[in-house]
Amino acid sequence: MTPPEKEVFEKMNRILDLAGGKPSKVKSIKISETMRLGNDAGTAGVWEPSQNMIVIKRTQLRSLSSFAGTLIHEIVHAKSGCGDFSLGFELALTEVLGSVMSKILE
């Protein structure tokens, strides 16, 4: 990783704390140059429940906003067990975002 990428990555634990902590089922969070899914260009991150692992594409480390958004998105998948485009996921994501904002603004 480049120094700017490391600086963004080093904020991971603070992001996780704000989002309610790393779910116990998440055993690792990894950065990858590429993603295994068919649409590599559009995939920023993935929760792999069979491996209890979150994988985030390295390009997300270009900005704190991109990395934080992707990390929280994948954490919500792990916490909720819901997939993209589902009401369950949307409700869980809204709950986490509300909690994050409350912690920041209090």
C-alpha cells in the first residue's frame, strides 16, 4: 500500500467502532487488487459468508469516504444477513447510518 492508502486503511477500527463494532462472524477484512465477481469494475467490496471475510477493492483506499462507505456497506451485509436490493438490507443500513451520525453529532 502507498502511504496515503495506509493512512485511510488505518482508520478502519474507528469506522468499525462508529458502525457498532466488527460483527463477531467477520473473521477478516482484506484488501484486494481485483474482485472475483464477474463485474470487477463495478464491485467495490464483498461479504463472503462462507469464509467469514470482507474483501474490499484496493481502489476504495483512494479516499476515506469511499473506503468507509464500502466497509460499512459490507459490515451491514454481515450483520443483517441480507443481500443487496432487499428491504431488510435497506433497513439495516439506515439503522447503522443513523447510529453513526448520532455518535458523531453527540
